[in-house]
Amino acid sequence: MKKTLSRRARLATGGAVLAAVAAGTFGTVAANASAPEAAQDSAVSAAPAAAAGKRDTTTSTHLTIDAATEAARAALKAAGKEGQRVTVAVVDRNGNTILTMRGDGAGPQSYESAEKKAYTAVSWNAPTSELEGRLENAPNLKDIPGTLFLGGGVPVTAGKAPIAGIGVAGAPSGALDEKFARAGAAALN
């Protein structure tokens, strides 16, 4: 004869079984998760640190955030004097954005365009207006990710080496954008 458990007994038994399964599962997961960490720690401590010699490293100059802000504000001010609504971007030597300032009323497309112009200027250490002409001989240049070969980007140099790029976008022409970018660069001198 088969004995049936009461509803309360079935719930208590089911809860106990679930708790046991959960404890076993989570205990296993916790043990497995900590195992690679322990192995990793022993591998890291076993490997000595490698010291690079002086001839194996380089030192680079970077624009400070204060200088980047000063340049961007000067570019926005120059654009404002001519009634232009622009965005200004400043990137470091590696093309990483230091800051972007979107002026009041600047179009939504100007944000990305300003960053790409700044990136292009620092990458080739040349104003983007000069680089536009290179597209005639090398049209594939425009296919390089992150670049924009339109006037409005200028490099910032230290000892003739590019350390930053300033890009402006939003004015009705690349010539105006570049004029404002140059005003930003001039504020650094």
C-alpha cells in the first residue's frame, strides 16, 4: 500500500530537495570560479616582471585638459563672433577624444564630423583642407575608418611633432570651420 504525504509534507520535502540541489550547484560554481583565480595568482607570482631598457621606450608630449578646453573655447568664440554654430573636438596624439564642445544650436552631425576632422589632422600632421587634395591621387584615403577629409581640422604640434588635433564642424564651409580651428590652435601659443 502506497502512503501519500500531506500537502504540507510534500512542500517541505520539495523545498529541502531544492535547497540541497541549489547548495550543491552554487557550491560547485563557486569552487570552479575561484579555482582559475588561484591558478592565475600562482602563475602571475611565478613570472618575474620584465624591465624595458631606455632604448626600448619612447616619451610623448600630451595636451592637458586645460589647454584643450582653452583651445575649444577660443574656437567657439571665434565662430560665435561670425554667427556660426559649430562643434569643436580636440583629440590627443593617438586620436582619442580629449573633449568635445557642442556650441549652442550646432547641428547634430557636427559632433561626429568635428571629432573625425581632429583625428584626421593629427594622424597626418596636416590641416584637413590640405589633405582634401590628396584624395584626387589616392581616393581610397577616404575609406580609412574615423577620418574625414574636409576642411576644418588642424594639428597641434610640439617641436614639429603632432600632439593633438582640433576639429570644427557646423559652419557652412570647411574654410570657415578651419578658420575657427586655427583660432583654437592659436590660443595655445
